[in-house]
Amino acid sequence: MSAHLEVIAPGLATTIQDLGRHGWQRFGISASGAMDTVALATANALVGNPANTAALEITLTGPVLACTGGDIRFALAGTDFAMTIDGREVAAHETHDLKAGQRLSIGSARDGARGILAVSGGFAIKPMLGSVATHARSQLGGLNGGPLRNGDLLPLATPGLLDQPHRMLSPAHRIRHDGPIRVLLGPQDDAFSAEGITTFLTSDYEVTTLSDRMGYRLDGPPVAHAGAVGIVSDGIVFGSIQIPGNGQPIILLADRQTTGGYPKIATVISADFPRLAQLRPGERIRFQAIEEDAAIALARELRRRLDRIADALIEIHRNVEPTSEHLLASNLISGMISALE
């Protein structure tokens, strides 16, 4: 019998994602992929996978999964979720073993919106156009082109427990930073009045319930256009902020359409994508415009962080009393700061 994770309950919107389906947008195919690439890289690093290995993206409420036909090591990264194995509470941001017959239950997000569940070796799912990322609107990728459903069987590529120590992510690397979402103005900021741009940059906006992987619809003070509302449709990227006729911003995300005809007042910088991915309905955000040089420097800093995730992992030993060295290494003392932050 082949080894699988059986979906007992799918969660709110659990999908299979990797880093995305790039190079096809000119044909009208969205890149899709994980909303929080830092969480994807972290979860994969914990279980010894390459950063682009497909994993489960969990939104707000997680699935219940049963291991059948084999054992597996897993880790959940991103935001913190309530999580148990056969009723025994286990922690996010560290590895655990799920043995055949055991059940993993992932509850609600305690803070933030999304987590990534990676399994050692990944899933044995055939890529479509170079990626297994799920794009539900076009029924492309994933297991059946959409979110997980009751009874789905996720085939495990290399079942078996790793002959390596368990690992955890240093607590210093789990901090969720606050502050405004940083943007570059444009490419159509000239389509808005000076008052409209000031409103956009000085107002609080709420993430509404009409939000998903395609985009966040925001609610707040309307942003005034300088003239006509529409433009000739052009390309959309992750983080593009459109302003339709009602003046309410829409932030386009991983499952965005490939082109759009509303003017884009600004674009979220790539370094803030992971923060963007963790916004929940009801949260309030504010935008801050920065210069291109600063955005490039922050993007390079994020790239260095991704390249050095392995440096932030700490070996842990199950069923052993923690030593003082382990506690110190885990940065559990107030005031300890990681060199990677």
C-alpha cells in the first residue's frame, strides 16, 4: 500500500502550493504559489526539503489529516496554529513525526492568517506547466485543481522518518513586525489627485471579508481619481494596488488576474509580501511610500534571510530534559536578538 495523508476534514481553504508557476502570465495564466514564501522556505528547511518543495498552505483554520501506509516528519511554519497529534498538543515552527494511523488536527490560527505545512520529501503530485501550485479559479494544479476536500489522499513522495535530530526555528525569527505596509507609488499614480494620494498614504484601511488569495478588498476613506477611472488594461503583479471607481483600494495577490483596467496607485514592495500574506479580515493597515533604492535594499535583505534560514534552526531532542545550553540557544532570554534580524 502506498503512503498518503488522508484528508479527514479540509479546513477553511487548504491548498497545495510551491513558489508558483512563472513565465506564463503573458498567456493569461496566473503565477499563483505560496502567499508567504518565508513560511514555505522555513517549513521546508525544517524537514530537510529544498525551498520550492510543494507544501500545504493553510488559511485561518486548518485540516485534520491521517497518516496511512507509512510514517512522515512534518513542520508547520508561518503563523501559529493550535495543533495536536491524536489529541496531544504539539508546537508550530518545529518538527514532529506522524506515524501510520495517527491523526494530525490543525485548529485555528492564533495570530496572523496563514501557515505552511511541509512534509519530508514532499508530495508525489505531477506538475502542471512546471509547478504544482493550486489556482482554484482555473482549476489548475494541486491535487484536483482546488482546495482540499474530505476524503482526498495526498500521496507522500518519500515516506519514512528522517534519521536526523528534530529541529525548531529560533523564537527570535518568529516575530511578526508591525508598522505600515511599504509601497512604491505608481505605475499610474498620476491618475489620482494630490488629495487622493494624501488620503491613500495617511488613512487606515480595513481588510474586508471580501478577500482571498486573489486580492484584499479594503475599506476606508475613498481615494480620489484625477480624471477617468479606467485605463487600457495592462499587467498586474503581486502587490499591485488598484483603485476602482468607488475609491476603495484592492491589493492584488498570488491568484490575481494577469491584466487589469483600473489604475494602480502603488505596488507593495516584495520585502513586505510575507507580512501582507498574514493579514486577517478585520485588521487595519496603513501604507507608507518609500523610494526605489530603499525597496531594492529591503528585497536583497529578504533574499539573504531566505538563503540563511538554515542558520536559524536549532536541534532539539524529544523526551529529554532541556539543558541550559539548549535554552540559551533557543533565545528564550528577554533581550536576546538574532543576528539574522
